Amino acid sequence: MSEEPVNAGQRPDQPASDQDDQQRRPDDDRWLTPGVVGVGAASLCSDTSHELVTSLLPSFLSSTLHTGPAALGAVEGVSDALTGLSKLVGGPLATDPRRRGRLAAGGYVGTAVATAAIGLTTAVWQVGILRAVAWTSRGIRTPARDTLLTSLVSGNRYGRAIGVERAGDNAGAILGPLLAAGLVGLVGVRWAMLASIVPGLLAVLAIGTAAREARRSWAGQPSVRRTLSLQLRRLHGAGLTRLLVPIACFELGNVAATLLILRATGLLSADSGTASTATSVAIVLYAAHNTIAAGTSLVAGRLCDWSPRVALVIGALAYALGYLLFAVGAGGWPVLLAAFVLSGAGIGFAETAQSSAVAYALPESLRGNGFGVLGLVQAAGDLGSTVVAGLLWSIFSATVAFGYAAAWMVACVLVCAIWWPSPRLVGTPT
């Protein structure tokens, strides 16, 4: 691949993706701005909303709607697939800096309303439709939010800014289950789900801070008409394809968190004999999972400013170990706690690494498209992993399902070692 000429004033070792940002922020090394905090807060509030519902969904489907793991896997898998398609559509839309704030805010509204409405459902197909609407809205907003975020910081701080957003996302996944555990005893499952609308709408207010800061950075610049195109050829030329291969392996093993909760609930019920107690303990274990994910996201952000590949490998190895513990299913709650902690570390490192790798690899003009394609790969992998794992669980056993997921994580580590693109070919750290 031919290399782009070095612009005047650009360091020879400076990543290509920095060029647009350096023109706007040539000497600004400050990265934790109100806009970055606003994006993190939006992720915190939105995840609090939908994780409140997610943590109750396995019990709601099994106890209230009387369905099993296959139905749960289908609902989650199809929703993830629609998320990927909507992210692919949202990518080109996010290339226009003046559209990003509206796209992000609208997506947060759609996610909040559809997620809360699950509390009104009386059949599995209704849950499936509302979950699909919520996740489609989530998909549309994601490239706009991520591109908005990277436009707020200089090119050597992408990992840290993304780490803040991921930490907010995972911190919301702590608050959501804890709120669920408290509310379900006070008002019941359905009203607890309906209450999720409150933090969901707070996310809309938070993203406005980032949108206002981004508008100030573009103020006075002429409006440029941008063609709505996937730009797949340019993305391939920038080295994105080679980045996506190990990411795809990871996502093919990244089963929905609801299956982890369902596994824990089943094992704890067998030990205690009380379904309500098992559900509450499983939700607390899931909160521990997300606590670790939030903390490791911040650590991973700094690591990703040096090497996204190392962060992805650490995440995949942690997940593989966690899944093996879920597969064995022995040892009571201490072993389950270890499994949730390892899985939390895995998602904290891996999600930050994936977005950071794309941000470093692509110039600002392609970054929205890149985040959209990344979202499609993530969702397609999640569809495969969750649906297949659900079927393997129903046909064979949970041990087979989690063993299958662990094998893909090992494959991710191997592919990272042999397939990750050279830093010379893309503007990303090793």
C-alpha cells in the first residue's frame, strides 16, 4: 500500500489519523474535557437504564413468560444483529460533524423508551420487538457518539478518552443491576423495568454537553457536503480489514451477559433451592463483573495509547479463563465470582482496545465509517456467539456452550499474534 506524504509540520512518527485533529488542536494536550466527561456520563446513564432491564430479563422470560435459554439467546442474538446493521448505517451519517449530536441524542431517546416498555409486555415476541427497537436505536447512535468523542481529543489520547466512555458504560452496568435488585423487591419486576426510563433520558441531557463542545470546535468552518457512502475500499486500504479479523474472533466468543446471569442463577438455585435468592445473588455477581469492567477500561485506555493489540490479547485470555469456570460450574458462588470478575476484565480490556485500534487506524474523515463497520462485525459475532451458545446449551449442556465460547477467545489470541497489521501500514500503535 502506498504511504501518504507527510504534511508540513507533522511529525514523521505521527499516526495518520492525527492529521485532521492536529490541524484543529496543534498543541492541545488536554484530553479530559467537559465534552469527554459528558460522553462518559451519557454512557453511564444509558447503561444504567438498559442494564437494569437486562439483569431482570432472564428471570422475567423464564418465570413470568415461561421461556428458556433458546428464546433468550434468540432475542439477544437478533437484537445484536440489528444493532450491527444500524451501526453500519449510522457510520456514514456520523461523518458529518454537524449531524453527530442529533444522531446521538435521538438514539439515546429511542433506546430509553423501548427498553422501559419491555415492562409492559405479555409475550416473548413483544419483548423481541422492543429489544430490537432499543438496540437499533443504540446502533444508530454509536458511530456518532464515538466519532464525536474522538473529535474532542488530540490523536495521542484516543485510548484514554475511549477508556472514560467505556468506564462510564460499565459503571452504568453496575448501577443498573443494583437498582434492579433493590427495585424488584419494592415494586416488582414490571415497575422496575418501567423505572429505567429515568436514567435513560438523563443520558440525552449528558450527550448535549459533548455536542455543544464539538460544535464550538467546528464553529466558523465552512460546511462541507459529505457523500453518504460506506467507503469500504478506502477502509480496506487503510488496513481496517486486518484489524477486524482478530476482533471478529473475539466477538464470535462474546456471548450475551444474560447467558452468564442465567448460568449463575441455575447453579445457585441448585445449591440454595430458592429461585429468588439465586436471582438476587446472580445480579450482585453481575454487578461485580461490571465493576471490574469499569476499572479495567480506564487501565486499558492508557495501555491502548501504546498498544491496542496487547489490550485485546489480555481481554481474550481473561474471557477464556472465565468461560472455563462457567463451563465447569462447580465451587459455588466463590468460583462464580471469579468467573464474573475474569469476564469483566475481559470486556473492559477488549472493548476499549477495539475502538482505540479503529480510531488510531483511520483519519477523521473515515472514522465514522470505521466505527460503523466495527459495530457490524461486533454485532454479527455476537449474533453467532449468543445464538449458537444458546442452542448448544439447550441441545447439549452449558458446559459445551461455554467451552465453545472459550475456544473462540483462544483463537483471538492466536490471530492477534499472526494477523495484526504492521504499524507502518496503519496509523495505530502495535
